[in-house]
Amino acid sequence: MAAPRRLCDHFGKAPGGGMFAAALPAISPQAVESFFALAIGFAFAGSCANGYRLFGEHFPSFRLLESGPATARFAAIPLLVFAAPFIIMRNSVRGRRIERRRRTLSWWQR
């Protein structure tokens, strides 16, 4: 039994070049999976930070490791491990607004 034909089997092989001859190949499934893992990670980090905000008076920050008794600092480590991507992005966006920096695609384009 022959394998089922897929759209990508004839990619770039259209007679006369065709409309799809110069098209780029589709994104790989591994790239899509990585993107979803990154998005779910940021969503979970935001949920952890907002959950802390729900029960606390302020958003979590890395200063939780500097203040309070030793047991509170030790208990803040798991929260900061999971909420770190959200905290870093929030600090970056706030810093850009406060310092009135222009938008750049990378840090070396200052």
C-alpha cells in the first residue's frame, strides 16, 4: 500500500515553476512546539506573579530575597523561580517607559 500523498510532497515541483515554486517551506513541528512551550511558560509565570499579587500588597520582585526573616526569603525562592520570566519582562517594559528609551529589536541597537 502506497503512503498517502501530502501537499508538501510536490513542493516546488509544479510544472513551469508555478505559484508555489519560490515559497518557503512550512515551519517545523518542533518550532511550533517550542513556541507553545514558551507561551505556556510565560502564561504560567504571569499566573504565579498575579497569584502572589492577589494575596499580597504588591507585585513580586527579586527584592523578596533581601528582606524579611530567613524563612520568608527561603520560601520566596520557588515563587521567584517560576515567576522570573514575568518579572524580568515587566521590569524591562517599565524601565523603557521610565527612561523613555526608544523601541529597538535588540539590546545592541542603542
